[in-house]
Amino acid sequence: MTANRIAAAIALCMAVPVVCCAERPPERDTLQDPSEARRSMVNLQLEERGVRDPRVLAAMRKVPRHEFVPDEIREYAYDDRPLPIGFEQTISQPYIVGAMSEALQLDGSERVLEIGTGSGYQAAILAELCSEVFTIEIEPELAARASADLERLGYRNIHVRHGDGYLGWPEEAPFDAIMVTAAPPRVPQALVDQLAVGGRMVIPVGSISQDLLLITRTPEGIERRELMGVRFVPMRHGDESRPDSGTDRQ
Ligand code: SAH
């Protein structure tokens, strides 16, 4: 990426009205002291906006977000915004990662499915909060890069698959929790079917304006609750139509 293209990509991300936030100067000493940048990120961007789960806060203080963004923009890794990761995709704003992780109410015992691996950052946060993460990415190069980064960082409880998230991961279902980080126009039935009874799914639904939904599977059916308005990249349809057409990378 050239400097101009990076600047344009960042400007594009900034134009997306994600979550309203107080303006503050970006941390430019991020790379000198990443753990201090993370403490400040957690305090100002998460705790002050109401994210309370101590396990989520600890995970976000621990996982090195700067390892998941392209080298040229690492200094922005802990800023209060999404960032470009190539292939016209973004790593989500830290607050959104925290709020969605909290919504799943994980206690450490769960098997969790993520749709939209992207950089692998959200998968790493989930891996700190549950027992096993299964994550699906439709863009093969992103799947390969995230898989390599997660392995390099020592994550052994994350399985990355290149494939179409609309199909879920039937061989590993049911899941105690599902997190979808790209927006489909409606909730995919295959994902509801792969949620265990008592399980939670957090998913942005819609096109231009999207609602972040918390879906709980009960013995009687499903309950839906709207959490907030969000802006995610669209969930694309792959060519795959067979459930076994993906490729496991870990
Ligand atoms: N969770 C990511 C950010 C997600 S960006 C992170 O932590 O970095 C959304 C991702 O969803 C993109 O990488 C995009 O390629 C992927 N995606 C879009 N449609 C998909 C689909 N049908 N199945 C799987 N991944 C999909």
C-alpha cells in the first residue's frame, strides 16, 4: 500500500459513523509502550462507555492489537476507530470488539464460532475468553494471513477455515456462542441451526443501517434483542454451496 492509499483508506474508515466518541489526540507512542496504549484504550474506549466484564477487559489489555494491523499503520492500532487490513476489509473499532465479546457472556468453557476472521484480532480476543474458537473467512489471503499470525502469536485453540460463513461449520456444531463480524441482510438460518440451546449469537443485520442483534436460542425457539446501531462490511455470498467446500487452515 502506498502512503496515499493508506491515508485514503483511513479517511474512509473515519467517515463511517461507528460509535460516537469523545475526540482525543491519537496515541503516537503506541509502539514504544503498547501495553500502556492498551490500558488507556480499555479505560477510555471501553470502561467509560460501559463495558464491564472483567474477563473482556483483561483480554483486551492483553492481546497485542498492533500485531494484527498492517505495518504501515501500526501506530494507529489503539486509536478509537476501525482500520483497513487490505482487501477492502477492516479490523473493528476496539469498543465494538469489547461490546460484542461482552454480549456473548462467555465463562471460559465454550466452543465459539466466528464468521469473518479478517485480521484474526477478534478471534484472539475470543480465544482468551472461551475454550475453542472456530473462525471462517471468505477471502483466502486473509484466512492464510490470520492463520499464520495467530500461530506465530502462540494461539493453539483457534481453528481458521477458508470458506463461506453463510454455511457455518456443521461438522463442529453445535456452538455455545456465535459471533458474526460482517453484516448479512437477515439472520442466516444455518447459523441459528448451529447454535446450541441456551447459546447466544451476536450479529449485525441490515445493509446501510444495521442493527447489532443478540439472539438467544431457547428450547421454544429464538429471542432477539437489539443492542445498538452499527456499521460493518457486508457479508458476501461465496460460490460454495456445499457445506464441506471450505479449507481448514489449522
Ligand atoms: N473480525 C475481524 C474483522 C471482520 S471484517 C477482525 O477482528 O479483524 C469482516 C470480514 O468478514 C472480512 O474479512 C470479510 O472478508 C469477511 N467476510 C465477508 N463475508 C463473509 C462470508 N460469507 N463468510 C466468511 N467471511 C466473510
